[in-house]
Amino acid sequence: MSSPNRYTDLADRLHSASIHVLRRVAREDAASGLGGPALSALSVVVFGGPISLGRLAEAERVRPPTMTRTVQGLDASGLVSREPDPNDGRIVNIRATARGTEVLQAARSRRVAALASALRPLGEPDLRTLERSAELLEQVVSS
């Protein structure tokens, strides 16, 4: 039987490592010309859109006025478009443009390449361990 501290200690280590990994790969974001919050919002729109401004603000855990400014910048850059909701004309949905999807995919590819580069020095046993760990983390977050 495992002690409760074992779970807490492991959760703490995973939390810390996750933050460090994300910070390390986020260095690649400058090449996109967008800041982290704009890229994050664009990601939600690309993978979950079209989406209302209110739902986008909720997903990004910001207030609607903050998201309005972010969306205005994305719209001005041609990365998203705004369109009326077909069921409620008072609502505006945000949709990624083809260019927005391309910019996001390129940013994601740069992040993944940076992480892949960091993994290259690892040996086969460590790579297998990380592959299994990724599987387990995917199970944990999907349950």
C-alpha cells in the first residue's frame, strides 16, 4: 500500500517538471510573432472553435474585456475571423482562419522540435520509460 505522501510528492514533481518543460519550449514562441496569451487563445480557437468570445475567455481564464483585446489583435493579424452565431445573433463566434491555423501549427512544430532535441541525448531505456510515462499521463488527464 502506498502512502498518501507518495502521491503528493509525485504530483509535486510532475507539476514542477511540466512547468519547466513548458517554459523551455515556450522560448520558441517568439518566432511566431505572437505572445503566449495570444498563441494560447489561438490554440483554443483552432482546436475547439468556432467559439464565442465568452467561452474563449472562460477557457483561457481571463475576463471578456481582456479576451476582446486579444481577439482584436488576432483578427487584425488575419489569424481569426468573427462571425455571427447562427442560432443567436447577439453572439459572435471566433473562427481560426487558414493563416491562423498555419501560424499555430508552425509554433507547435517549433515547440515539439525543441523538446525532441532535448530528448535526443537519452538512451533507449529512458525513451521507453518516457513513452510509457506519456501514456500514463494521458490516461490520468483523460479520466
